[in-house]
Amino acid sequence: MVQIIPAILSTTEEDYERDILRYKQALSFKDGWVHIDLMDNIFVPNKSIGSSVVARYQIGLHKEAHLMVSRPLEWVDDLIEAGFERIIFHIEAEDTQECIEYIKEKNLEVGLAIKNGTPIEKLEEFVNKLDVVLVMGVEPGFQGQGFIPQTISKIKETSRLRSNGNYNFRIGVDGAVKDDNIRHIVDTGVDFVIVGSYLLKGDIDENLENLWKTLRQDQDKLNG
């Protein structure tokens, strides 16, 4: 079954405190994961909170970092200190091989994110060391964007890469996932989806249940 992981993209500590408290209070994500976006205003034109803010709030959820930064290796030690268990950074950033090896050396899970415009072949030399490949459904850096239709093809390419090489990494998609496209995305064979804006607009538990309801209804139609 596909996994739905809630996301936070916060540019101020006040926003982070508000949203992380809402996830913490939601019944749907007890003992689950939370996906935290971190940006440096270089790799993307936006700057987020840093790992020190995350470290100040105990949330009872497993934390994965999505680094939208130009030099991810420089962030790793602080992320470990802040209690992150999985680090995903962009293949378009610097020091890819060194960063993967360092994260694995520290016994954390590691993943690479890939933009729509980046050829899937860029992943080939790294996929045997990855736990996760995260396909971007939007241009990274801002919430509330529309889903890029070509993402579906990119997911399928990633899935073929995994099958052809008999690799074990999990495939996820991040950006603009909501009730009107989640079935189409899940049908590509992704293992998990990252959902932020859709969940946080209104009641989180109700919004999550609406996503599951959409998936169940569409499955019932196929079975009927």
C-alpha cells in the first residue's frame, strides 16, 4: 500500500511551530514520518528555517529532511544532531557521491531528489546506494504550485530503472499531490507520496481521510 507522508515547508519558526503542532495533534500520523523541507536561498530562491529550529521541537514523529541546498554535505552533521533519520538531497546539487557515502556512514537512510528537467540517467551511478528516489512534481522551493504533468513519465522512467537493475530503492513523489491527482500518481507504482499544502488547508485528519477515500473509491470502480 502507498504511504502518505505529511510535509512542512516553513520560512519562519512561528510557521514551523504552528504546523508541526498541528501534525503532532492529528490522529492520523501517530508514530509516522514527517517530511521537512530545508532551503538555502541559493539552490532555490527561498530560505527556510534551519535544523536548529527543528531540534527545538520534540514531535514524536520520524523526521526526513529534503535538502534544497547547493552544498548538502555541509548540512548533514546538524541534521543528525536534530534527530533526522533520513536525508534526501538533490542530484543537481554538489558533492553527490561524497554526501551519499557520508550519510550512509552515519547509519542514516539516504535519498536523491530529481527535478523534472534532469535526465533520469543522472541517477544511474548512484541508485545502488540509495534507499529513496524522490521525483519532484513541482519546481522545488515553494508550496502551492500546480502539478507538472510530465512527472508521471519521470516516475515511470524511475520505475523502469529500478526494475531493469533489480534495485531496492523506494520511489516517492513530492509536490502538488491532492485528491484530484493522487490516484493517477499512485497508479504509476510509487511507494509513497509527500503531501503538504493539501493537508494543512483545513482539518488534517479529514483531508487525509479524503485522500484515502479517493483511492478506495477509484479502486472500487476498477474492481466493480
